[in-house]
Amino acid sequence: MVRVVAKAILAVALAGTLSLAQHAKLQAIECPFPEGQEVASEAKCAEYTACEWTDGTCHMVSNDVGGYVVDGEVQDNGRGFKVNLKKADAAITMFGGDVTDLVFEVIYHEIYHLQIKIYDQANARYQVPLPLNVPDEPVQPRLYTVGVSGNGNPFHFSVTRISNENTIFRTQGPLTFEDQFIQLHTQLMSTYLYGFGENTHTSFRQVFEPRTTFPIFARDQPVGTDPMNEYGHHPYYMVVEDNEGNSNSVLLYNSNAMEYSTYLLDDGTPSLTLRTIGGIIDLHMFLGPHPEDLNVQYANMVGTPAIPSYWSLGFHLSRWGYNSTDGVRAARERMKAMGIPQDVQTCDIDYMERQRDFTYDPVNWGDMPELIEELHNDNIKVTLILDPALVIDFDNYAPSSRGKESDVFIKWSDPSLVPSDQEPGTDEYMVGYVWPDTKTIFPDFLKPETKTWWANELKLFHEALPYDAIWIDMNEPANFGTNLDKPWNWPEGQDPWSLTCPNNKWDLPPYPTMMIRVGDNQSKKISDHTICMSGTQTDGTKNYMHYDVHSLYGITETIATFNGLKELFPDKRPIVLSRSTFPGSGKYAVHWLGDNTADWKQMHMSIIGMLDFNMFGLPMVGADVCGFFGEPDLEMCARWMQLGAFYPFSRNHNTMGTADQDPGVWPEVGQIAREVLTLRYKYLPYLYTLFHHAHMHGNSVIRPLLNEFPSDIPARDVDDQFLWGSGLMVAPVITQGATSRDVYFPQGRWYDLVYARLVATGPTTQTVYAPLDVIPVFVRGGQILPYQVPALNTVESRKNPFGLTIALDELMIAQGQIFWDDGEAQEHVMSESYMSSLAYYQEELTMSVMHGQDVVAGINLETIDILGFPKNAESISVNGENIPSSGWQYDAAASLLSIYISVPLADELNVKIYYENGL
């Protein structure tokens, strides 16, 4: 069947040479130059036999000349099929090292999920060693067909959605598969392309005009606005195919340095080029059919996100530059004096002695154990930072000494690469320099012995400082001054030195990607700001070049830290905040969006970053509120505190040498922060329920409007508004000096969350008044949001009564759920959690308890607010008993009916409302 489909659909179109029209169409498939496209010329183009110069453009040669030819018949294996490929012309190359014989393999998984691999037929190549969740057997019936060109024809494949014949992936131009350069081109169904990271996106939707190229490779790179790679590695994208909202997504499961380009063919067809400089092509494709379906499908493959401890959903306060325990106390006192909710206090590296992990400064932070006790007594949890690099002072620094005993550090791949001036006792370890005033070495977190050693260090550290959560930073991994004369922070008076990488194929690959030309890349090398690619790592079974596993460093440290905290806190959920991430990090990590700047544009970009990372299956995400670098003014910090109150991970943080920016610094900001964080704390039960669904099913928590309204064309370009789940829409003011903003309201009724008034019936765009003390937040008709009377921290708020915000749609219907548990149990056991289903229909509210009545013992439901109720009630019954007229209140101007009851959350509930012309 596959063979028939392949021949019928593709063989004819691909046989022979391209027509003149086809050839012209594909001239947009550019030939990439290691130096960048600025060097393009006919002479430069002629250096590569895979390139051709036409009308002032250097482009790839045609597929029949420069690509591969199908070499044999399709081999069906029950799980999918394979077909062999052979290089069309061995003389056609970009950088040499072409693999002559390839295998094209299709693997069927779920009905919505297939995998396509292209790899060397004769020699094993690196593949990502982290496992994915895929079924043991393929699931029928499939939503897709795969077509491949027939025997003897130029290789080409496509994937088609059966229901509407949308072609979701169609290769074009030649496949290039060299030892250190792999390139694949595909047409897209539309320009509604989203995803890819972690890099600097100034819009959620990707740009096709002009052609745009972004690198992907984990890097210590502060946030900027030019196309550049940052901390994580997420080669995953989504395309909305048509006006109905059918959507597909693709993961290129590859951890090598890569880049992607978006552009239009000469006939206007949107296209995408994927390039990587190692490994294989390993594509996972998902068919949705809608964007939120894709979130679920992708998250279930890479691992659904962890459900965070309830307290971690509270507000976090942090900075680098408290300088002493007194600095922390002063910030905490400002928060208390202003009555601003807070749950977590975070300390950056200034608490350490000489920036060494697992220590604290005995002078300025000598009473840190007492400070942590004070914070704990105030119901404040404590997060401490750790960096991966440890000093080589083996004689005086026990963690490194114990690490050396267990042989846990990254080594050079060959003893001949060890620098001649390397310090005695460092063996074959790769030595670098980061924050401490002593040279450093880097743990290999792939290695089993490293994980055991790390868990023990976390335990010993906790005995000294009883922290609650760990923040792992600099884990790309970062190194200062690589390949330069010396690091920027090299101690004065010492002879210049830096980690210098060898001139070999790993550290000087023929195509280093555009990452060497963007951002703060001073050495113009792939190893800039990190360790050398010539390092070696091991999982105990296989050895890997750091060149291949570099972008896995963050996730492997995250897993080691997560598991170490599981041992340390056997009854509690680990909270690990990680800077560097990879597909699957959501199972273990909280993520912040890195070292941003106090800048209005970057405030907007933080929304885009949240949307991206919810796509990537990592919903516990946020940006440094008020900016890490620079100093915000009062207005910016107030607006950012409003936005940050709706980040899932909500933390105010800034850098050394800048003024304090915690909200208590400015009375006006403090008041605004108190009001907006109180609103956040009120609706934490709703946010927590969203995280339960994310953990159990893979749903996103923060959503772009297009996830809920995939056929709404204007919604696809909205990236300055976002949703909590399906029920709450946030439209922050992110423009300096603005006291109003235009808000796009998709289909349905939308109510102001604070004032409970109907604001709009969409689809429509309206100008909404928003002075400095207002952030526009709206509840969607048809939704029931649980809430809890807020307090100054979650320890206190979790004791308080519940309420419901019921927003009626046009049919006077609404629904919702409440999930509740102890807020920190390590194992997410359904029998030890509470779940109830809420439904409002025809003036009747029912709450059906599914399980976990004991979990909510002592907590009552006391207030029901019904938004959009047409008139005052004549009578109301609760579980069959009429309540007195004093038990409800009606605001005719707002069409708000508030009902006051006292019913245990553990009990079933039925509320009937009677009014004229009603029930």
C-alpha cells in the first residue's frame, strides 16, 4: 500500500530533471556559507559543487543532481517501512564527508504521531540518548499517509493528512547528509509557523519576509532582540495549516548545533530549511488536529510536566546583590510593611564563599542558617543557587575532592589534548574558569557516578543550610573567556590564561552555524562562552563527544538535581529551577527566561517566551520581573509586576550593582503589586488545577489565543495577550506611557475579572481603559473558575474558604473543575487528591465530587459569583433547602448575582435559582 501511494503521488513528479519553471521556483533554497550570506558572490558560490549561481543568487543545485536517489524497493516491516537511498553524484558536496548510502525509515506510533529517520546505512552515528515515550506497537487507524518517490527516482517524501489531503510535510530541493552538515528543506501549508527555541523572538509567529535564520544551541547568552541562540535547545515547531485551524507540529530530535531558515519560494510558497551539524535526521510529526491537541501529544511523548508544589506558585523575591543577610532582611521587611504576598526568598551566588558551590560566606552571610530559620518561621521557603563548575582546589574544597574520588568530571577526549600547562592533579579533566577565583572543572551529569555524588553533595549542603528548592544556573555549561586571551573576570596580577580549544573537526567544524556570528560571540567559535567540543562524556555504557551532547548538559544536571532532591525530601515534590533546557525538561524543571533587561520590548518578548515554553511542554515558566539588567523606572516596574503576577513562575530578580527593585522600594509599585498579587493568590486554585491537567494529560497552562480559537484568523497574530487555560485572558499594558490598550476579544462573552462586568462579545477589538494601577484581565463566558480567599502566603491562604466565579456564556451555561491535594506530596496519587466537576445549566449549579473528600476536610465553599445573570433571584435553594434573602445579593449594573453559603467542599452541591421567567 505504501509503495502504491509513493509511486502514484510522487514518482512522476520527481522523475527526470526539473523543468525550467520548477528550477526557478527553487532558486530561493540558498547555499549557506560558514562566513554568512554577506560573502555571497559568483566566485564564492563556485567553491561548492553543491551550489549554483543564477541571476545573482547562490542556491543549492537541483535535487536530481545534488540529492539522493531511491535505491531499491520499499521494505515494509509491520511497524512502518524502510527504503535505501544512494547519493546521486559523489562529486556534489558542500563540505565533504557525504554519506553515500542512507536509510529512510518511517515508524508508525499513535494514530496522530509518526517518526521519520534518515541515517547512515553502514555506520552508526550519534543519536540523542534520552528516551522518549512511544507505544510498543503502532496504533490504527492512522490519520496520515507517507509518500516516497519510487525506485531509481530522486528522493523526495511527503506526509499527508488523510481527512482533507493537507500535505503537512513535503520535501523540496536536495537532501544533504554529510558527516558534519545535514540539511533538509520542506514546504509549509501556511506562514502561520510558531515555536523553535530557545532564541530571541520578537513575535510569536515566525517571519518569512525577509528570509530569517535563527541558531539553536545551548548558550550563555543574555536576552537580546537580534536573532541569536540562548540557553535551551528546542527544535520543535507548529504550523496552522488552513482556515479551519488544522495544525501539525514537528520535532527534529537532534542535540547538535543547528539553525533553521524561514523564507518564501519564488512562487510565494512558505518554506523551511533545517540544518544540523551532527547526528541524524530524526523527525517526530504530530497531527493534532488542533494546536492544543498538539500540546497534549507532544508532551506525552517527551514527558508531561511535573506538577509544582503549591507554594512555588506564590511570589518569589530574588536578586544578585543582597550582599549580606541584612540585605535579604531589609527586602523582606519592605514586603511585610507593604502587605505584599510572598512565598519564596531566593539567594544568588553572593551568598557563597568566593562563589564556591555548597558554601556560604562566613562574614557577610555568617548567620545564614538563622536567616533561613527566620524565613521559615514566616512561612517563606528558600531557594539557593548552584552552578555546575567546581574549583580545582582539591586539597581545601571537599566537594571537588569527593568528586575526583568518584571521577565525575568531564575529560578531554584524548590525553594528547590535555594542555601542557594544566595544573597538577587535574588529570585529564577539562579545566575552565567561571565565577570563582580559582579554575574550575565540570561534572559529567550523564555519568551514573556523578548523579550519586551530586545527590550526596545536595544532602550535605542541606545539613548546613536547610533550603527548600535549588536553582541551577550557568548549565549550558557556561565558561568565561574560552579561546580568548583571558576571561573578563580573570584575577588581576595573574598571567593571562584561558581555556583554549584545539583546532580540530569538533571545535572548528566546517559549518559552525550562524551562532558564531551573533550575540556576544567574541572568539567567533562554537565553543565561545562554553567548554570545548573536544570533551568526552559517558553514560557508563557509551562515550559521547561534548560536540554531540553539549545541549543535553542542562537537562542532565536537572535530572540529577531533581532525583537528588527526591532522595532528600522523600515526601515532597522537588523544585528545580534550570536555565538550560531540552525536550523533556518539563518533567523536572521550572524555567525562567534568562538574563533580560529592563526594557519595554523585552517585557513583550517575555510573553512570547511563555507561549513558546508552554509549546515545549514546560509550563512552569516566567521572566525576571522588572528586568535583570538595567534599572526600571516606577512605571515599568509597576507594569511588569502586573504582567509577572500572571507568569506561572513569578519572580522579581535583578543583577549586582543595580538598585533594589523589589516592589516595596516604591510605595506606588508596592500598592499595585499588593493588589495584583492578591488577585493572583485568589485564583491560585484555578492555576493549580491547570497544572494538574498539564501533569496528567499534557495540556498547556499559558495559551496563545489561537490554541482556544484555532479558526480565528486575527487571533493567530496576537502575542501581547495570553490565556490561563481556557478561562482567563490577560492583556497587560506593555507600552510606556499608555493608559489604555486595544484588546482583541475572540468569539464569546468576556467579563472583566475584577469588576465582574460584561466587557465584550467577540470577535471584536476594543480599546480598554487601563491606568497605571489596572491590568486588564477577563474571564471567558462558559467558564467556572475556583478561587480561595487570598492571604500573604499560601500556607495561610490554603486554610481559607473557597469561592466560584461563574461566567455565563450566551446560552447561560458554564463549567469547570477543582483539583486539590496537600500541595507538595511527591507522588501524584489520585486517591490522595480531591477532584470535583462543576456545571451550571438552566439556573442550576451542581458540584459533583469525584474523589478525595478527606483531602478537603475543614474547607468550605462560601461564595458563588455568577457573572452575566439577567436579573435578581426570587428564591435560591441550596441542596434542596431555601436560603434567606440575605443569603444573596444582586448588582443590577454589573448583572452580578453573589450567593453566600457555607457548604463543605467535600460535599455534593446543588444550587437552584428561581426568578421570573426563569426556573
